[in-house]
Amino acid sequence: MAPRKPIQVTVTGAAGNIGYALLFRIASGQVFGPKQRVVLRLLEIEPALPALGGVVMELDDCAFPLLAGIEATSDLKTAFTGANWALLVGSVPRKEGMERSDLLNINGGIFKDQGRAINDNAAANVRILVVGNPCNTNCRIARANAPDVPAERFFAMTRLDQNRATTLLAKRAGVPVTDVKNVAIWGNHSSTMYADAANATIGGRGAYDTIADTAWLQGEFLTTIQQRGAAIIKARGQSSAGSAANAAVDSVVSVLNATAEGDCASLAVVSRGEYGIPEGLQFGFPVAADGKGGWAVREGFELDAFARDKIRVTTEELQAEAAEVDSLL
């Protein structure tokens, strides 16, 4: 059998901590499979190109059989030419004294230009995962500036929250993480996101039945996930990198492969009004993929008054963010 044609995978912010942790996993075949060759198209800002050169040397030194080529650049057109997947990792982090609106507008300009570059240069089948925060709104901006790319091809990453929630539930129940299923993350990848334990299962039973501690499930469980990023920064002096890269891997894999019955993948996708969420928001939903490139928001999740209130809060935050960046759409 002839080897598969390489796919073009663009990674922005490729010399950053998350990009560095992600690239070797892509090149090794963990993301697109053990038979799929890849060409990495690595985008960085001009001052970071020397560091990116070092990353390229390390990738070369690994002699990955599936790595068919590397293009390192600071040019948007070059980075996105022919891209089948675009992983938008790079963004400007929030600094001391910076308001959230400042962050939204700075990053908004970045993702506006990247959306246009994707629209004009990427392959016809391109799919986009936005990792750089605030990822939901950054994704919405990129999506709005790529009118020729179907909105369903854009995803923002809420999988890190799902993975955090899965581990917390497993530890509390004293079971392996593989026993925990159907953990949905609703809304924004921020401190307002809602990790839904009420629809999750542990060993086939409802999480609330297995753990039987409503106070913990509606209190410490949620706040631990919401504040996990800050706790990691405090502990190691840097934001999540390895776990964020792992969540990016999981996100792409969950789009490419069929979702198991009784389970879901958490992704922020364009809302079409599901569960009463305003249309057009890039909103975290429970999603099921068909393994053929299609996906749908999973139906049948029951939302009680507690869940609806949490979802209302995160929806309002996303609407406020949307209003802040309307000029960039």
C-alpha cells in the first residue's frame, strides 16, 4: 500500500510552552494516527523565531518516521497555506494591571488576522481548534473572519476542564478515570464554566448516586476546576502547559473518532440554539462525533435549576465578551 499523503498541520505559538509540549505528540503519531504522515507548519512572532529554530532542531533530532516536513515562519500566509488542521495555540497572556477587555481586544486583533489567513490560504477541508485564551471568543473572532469556512469546522478547547472534572470524580469515587463517562463542560473556558456531574456516570451509575455528596458536587468540585489554572500558576510559577497540550490532543482525537455510546466530548462549538443557548456563540457543549468528520451536540442532557443558573452565568459572560469585540467581527 502506498503511504498516505501527508496532511498539513499548522500550529501557532509553536515555540511557547504549550506548543512545545504539543509538537512532539503530533509528530509521533499520537494525534492523527500511526499511519498518517504530517507536515508541521509552525508560526511564531519574529522575536521568537530563534527559539522556534531550536524546536525545529529537536524535532529533527527525534527522527520521527511520520514527520514529512517542517515549515517555520512568522508569515501568516506561509503558515496557513494548505492547512488541513490549524491549532491556534498562541495568544497574549493577561498581565498585571490588564483588564479583561484589554486582553480581548489585543488577542482579537491576532485572531482576526489568523481567521482571514485561514480563509484565504487553508485547504478546503480545514478544521480549526483554538487553544489560546480567551479561547471561546478568540474562536468566534477567527470564525467570523473566515466566511468561506463552515462554522462547524471551528472548535474552542474546553477539554482541559473535562479532563480535570473526570479526574476529580474518579478520585472521589476511588475508581480509575476510565470508569467516568459523559462529563460535559458547558459555556466559557473561564471561571464561569459549568462542569456537569449530574449527567455524568461512574461505572455505569449516576455520579450523584455513586458519590452521594451534593454539597461537594455543587461546591468544591466546581470551584476546584474553575480555579485550577490559578492554582497551577501559584504552584509552579507558570500556567498549564503539559495538561493543556494533552487536552488539545484529546480534542482533535475526539473530533476524528466516533464518540462511544453513553459518552461525550466537551468542545466549544458554534451554537445553533441547542439547549436555549443564543445562536452564534462559541459555546461549550457535550458533543458526539460520528468518526466520518461530522459531529452534533448531544441531546438528552437533563438540566435542573442549579445547572440552568450556572449555564445562564457563563452564557452572559460570553455575550459580554462578544459585545466587547463586535468591531472585530
